[in-house]
Amino acid sequence: MSLRMTIATILALAGWALTAAPAPPHYTGDVLPEPQEVLHDWRLLQLPDAGFRVIVAASPSGAVGLARDLLEERYAALIQEEHEAVVDGRAVSIILGTFEEDIIREADRRHNLGLAQLVLPTKGYAIRVCVPAEGPIEIVAAGQGARGAFYAAATLLQQMGIEQGKPVLKCADLNDWPHWPRPYVMDYSTASADSLRQLALFKVDGYAIQHRYEWRKFRAEQASGRATYEQGLSDMAAFREQTGLFDYMLLLQIYAGSGGEYPLLDITNPEHVAALADRCRYAASKGIGHIMILADDWTPQQDNRYVCPHESEKAQFGDSVGRAHGYLMRKLYEGLKPEFPGLEFSICPAPYSLNHVYRHSETANPEMIRYLRDLDAEMPRDIAVVWTGPRVCSPTVERDHFLEYAGYVGKRPTFLWDNSNCVDEVRVLQRFVTTRYEGFAADSLGLYYINAFALGWPWQRPFAVSAVDALWNPRAFDPDRSYCQAVDKIYGPGSYDLVEPYRRQRAAMERLIDDPAKLAPAIEQAEAMLAGLEARNLSTKRLRPDLERLKGYVDLAPPEAVVTRFAVGPVLDGRLDDACWEGVPELADFAPYGDFVGLHPTEVRLGYDDANLYIAFRCHHADPIPAPAIKGRRDGNIHLSSDAAGIMLQPEGAGYGHLIVDYGGNVLDERGAGGLDWDPDWAFAIHKEPSVWCVEIAVPFASLQALPLDEFPGRGARWRANFIRYYDAAGQFSTWSSTHGNRFHVPRFFGVIEFE
């Protein structure tokens, strides 16, 4: 029986599916991540149709056994492709194992390689190519531990392919190791064993599940992607147990999605804290080694500071939400560490960047510093803090940035949550382009969290793989080369040649959004490019919706409405039964923001008198609407709450204001996006009925002068405006003037209101 048939039969019996083309990573002639040290030029070895084998110890570790199987699978797939036979080629043996194993030590002595004297960091590996004058070729691939050996094999597997019609193995003597030893990629769901194998072949070493929903929904029976958490976590645990590969992290948000079915977390409530600890305990029992608690964007705010949502918390923690969060972390730590000594903890605090600390000011906000210092004072020293750098999306991180932020949290372990998939101008086809200072890896204890969807979003996977490349060997990293390699290795050679022109086209279209005449033909060209991607079976998920958003800039047809002149304005009671509202036209055709059906209706009426602009919302809803976490607060993230009515006003075509009032009477007012120092004097009243709530709003023209407003509007004045329904409890946002999927804060998508 030929060697080809022997391997094919073995792999078939083992359950491997042989295909005409090898599974990712595809052969490109280069390695990703780029190795640290190439000791001599790469050479091309022809692989024979018979005489290839992978030699491992009699009882190899799971990672080494998997690596052997994957190398043999790749070889078997290659020799099944049509190619010019290499019948008389020299036999090739790969000797694979850890530095401590006898087969590696024997090969080291036999070829006088000096591996016994080599010192490499954790997860490092060495490859030595031994080509005698005649006879079989031996490639010695040795790793620091099983993971290092697996990464040596991953390098060799990436270099097995077809060149000039012949199966080849491109190889060189290498010393390689990760500069940043503990990076994590992420997604919103559990990962299958096949997905983990594919990531591991790019030397991805950590996988994080970001449960960005109500924390009590993290439970065994809850769906997570295509499986339940029980099934998905069990599969991940089994993969790690069998192979020794991967570290796992779980992220739980303590405030997201609360309300209605679940009350907001009360840190003074022992039952709440115990229930959260039980979720963490379940995760740890399934092999999760690091738990990150997220306070970040959902922590309640009021008057430009973070606040405790419960009176009992204010009493126990002196109204310091930093103390409350630190206390919660200590309780989780003390409850779980005795049972799981190796379990790591971190927290993403509410002020998680230097931008949060400074709050649009030149000086640090004392309330933000108090939060971070109170957090630090309450927590055990080995609980880490995660931050996003100087900004929420930071294109660069300097040591001064790190030292300042780490100083606020007592110089405890601090590592980066990298949001740089928002930095590249083409956000649907991102390249990893950020920079970090020399020594950041050591300062961060080798931890790094890459907030990019490595599995579920096809065009963020190359970003995640390229990010790992940058962290593995920062000195050699080149964003363009790395992105090209990542695309071709994941989706097949030639894919980059289709994707990169679309990237350039997308960047050009972004610069044309103010010129519809030029944008329209550019969109037509982009349509043809996407058709080319689809013809190659390349995903256009998220690319087509993104293009649809751009189309909104071409045929702008904003709606228009009349602002009725009132002789006598309404009494603000929310009932909308004043005589002045009779006969006022309703703005009722709200467009959904997002792809969903069953939109709950919203109606708006407009009026004015000499002093005020009046806006009345009538919001239909499904009972019950959850009560907001805090009543009477200002400038919190109330659009991520229960149900809210929002107004965008642009009186003179320059600055604009944004006003929101929610179902519980909380308000937000900002000038532009984020100008929370603007606190205009406006009034409202809410009335609630079964399945509908109404709010009457009076905005004094005098309070809009800061936008600017040179004079009060008279008959025929035309303002730009939009009206928004933030029905977060039902997952529905909608607008009077459609934004075509673009942000609400884009004045070009505002409608026109004309004063009667």
C-alpha cells in the first residue's frame, strides 16, 4: 500500500475530512506571525509522493499529537492535488517535540545542533533543517513546552503548499517566541474545536467570550452562537484538556440589559452578589481561567459623575461607586479563589480611558480620580484593571499614558483593552495600525485584549490575526504586509487582490460623502467590486450593509414638517389634551434603525409661541416598560435604559443640540456629540397609560442661544431637526428622518421643520 493511501486511510478513520484544497491557513510562501530570528535564508524542499513522516514521542502531549495529525493532513491534501509527481524526491522527516523529550535530544546530538544550550522564552520554539549530502532530510522542530512545539509545527504547516506545480515545504533555521505572551482575541459566543484549531495555527493563544448581555443570562441553557453555553463551554474545555492549547477568558457586564425581567445589580444585596459569584463559579468549572467584570459604559451617571444606583449602596459606600465596584470584586475574589486558585480577575472600570478621566477638560476630573482610587483601595492587589489607552479608540499608547492611568489605580496590574479596530478609516475592512511603546508588554505582564471579532465577523478575523502578528514580533511588523498575508492565508491566495481595491474604494467613498455627484458613480464601482468578491465565495457580510449606509448620502430627501403657531401654549402635563394640539399634524412614519420588524409606533407633534418650541411624543409600547435604574438623573446613558424620546435641533445650520428624556424622567442634554457641559433650561411632563406613554416638552428659545441661535424664529424660518425613539427595552431605535443606518449625530440626515 502506498504512503498516500496509508495516510488517507488513517485520517479518514480518525474522522478528518480530506478536501481538494488545504484548510486555512493557506500557503502564501510566508509565515504569520513573522518569526523573530531567521538564521539563514529560506529554502524550498520538494515533498515526495512517498517518504514524508512526522516523528513524535511514543506518548506525545495532546498539542504535539494534534500538530502531527495536522501536518499529515496537510501533506495528504497536497499530494491529492494535481501536480507534477516527485517520485524520486528525498524523504523528509519532521522530528517534533519539546526540548525535554528524548527524540529531540537525540536529534540534537546526532546533528550537533546546540539546542541544549538554547534559551528561549515561554512558548518559544526552534526549527533546524538538516540536509545531508545524500539521504533523507530531517527537520527538527522543538518547543518550550507543548505549546511551543505546536507553534513550531504551525510554522511548518503554513509553509507547506504547491509551487511551480509541485508540493513543497519552505523552511529555514528559526528561533521564535512571542514578544507579548498572553494576547486574547474575542467574540460574543463560544468557539468550536475547529475554530480553535484554525486560530491556533496562527499562534493565537487566548480566546475570550464577551457576554455583553444581562449577566444573569449567562447560564448553562442560554444560547451562545450555535450551541448553548453548556455545550459550547464543554467543547472548549474538552479541546483544552485534550491539547493543552488556549487560555480562556469570560467577560460579564454587571449593568447591561438590566430592568424588566431582572432588577439592576445591587452590590449591597447578598443574594445578587452570590448569584453573580455562581455565574463566575460555573465559568471556572468549565475551564475559564480569567474573569473580567465590566462596569464600563452602563454604569449609571448623574451630573457628570458615576453614581450608585441604589440608596443602600450610597449609604454603605459613601456614594462612591468606585468603592462599590471594588467591594464587589473583593467578594468575588474571596469567594472563588479558595476553590479555583489559578483563576484570574480583572475589571474594566467605568472611567476606562484617560479621556474618561479628563472628561473633555485640560485637567483630570476629581470625581473620576476618586472612583479609580476608591476602586483600588477596596480590591486585592492581584486583581488587574483594564483600560483602553489615552482614548476609547487609541491609535497609539505611550509610556506616559500608561504610567498616569496605572498611577490612579495604585500601580496594580494594568493591561490594554485594544479598540483599535475603530482606528482605521475603513472600519469594515480594518488593518491593525496602532503603535505601542517599547516595554509595554512587560509593564502589562504580557496581557493584551484585542476587541475584534475573531470568528463571527469575517473581515475582522484578518484584523485579529494581524494584531497577534504585531504583538508576536513588533519590530518586524508591517501593517500592509501583515494584512495582505492574513487575508490570503485565511481566505486563499489572491483574495487580497480583490479585497484591497475595495478597501481603497471604500476609503475614497468616505471622502466623497459631501459630494453626492461623485459619490454615486463610486458606489456603482463598489457594487461591482462586491460582486467580484461574492463570485470568489468571499463573504460580504457587513460590507453590503455598510455600502447601503453610504447610499443614504446620495439621494438625500429629508422629510419636512410644519411647526404650528400657538396663540396659547399647552399646559405641560403629558396628556396632550390642550386645545392647541387639536388639528396639529402628526409625524408618524418613523423609520427603524436596524433590521427588525414589528416597530412600535411613535407619533410627534410640533408647535411654538413667542418663547418656546413645543414637542409632544406619543410612544406606543409593549407592557411593561422596565423602570430606569435611577430617577431624576442628568446626563447619564439613559438611551441605554428603558424607553426614551430624543430630539436633535439645529437652528442656524452650525451647532446642534441633543435632548433626551426617558420613561422615568431622567434627562440628557448635550451640545453636539458629548458636549455635556451644556445644561439648557427646558421642561417636560410625562403621562402614562396602558401600552402608551406621552411626554410634552417645552424648549425655551433663549436656552438655545449657545448652539448658536441669533434670533427667535419667525414665520417661514427653517431649522434642521430629527426625532428619535430609544426603545432599548424592546431593542428598537427609530427616527423620523431616516439615517439609513448611519449615526444619529449626522446633521445631513436631519429633516426640516418650518415655522408656520
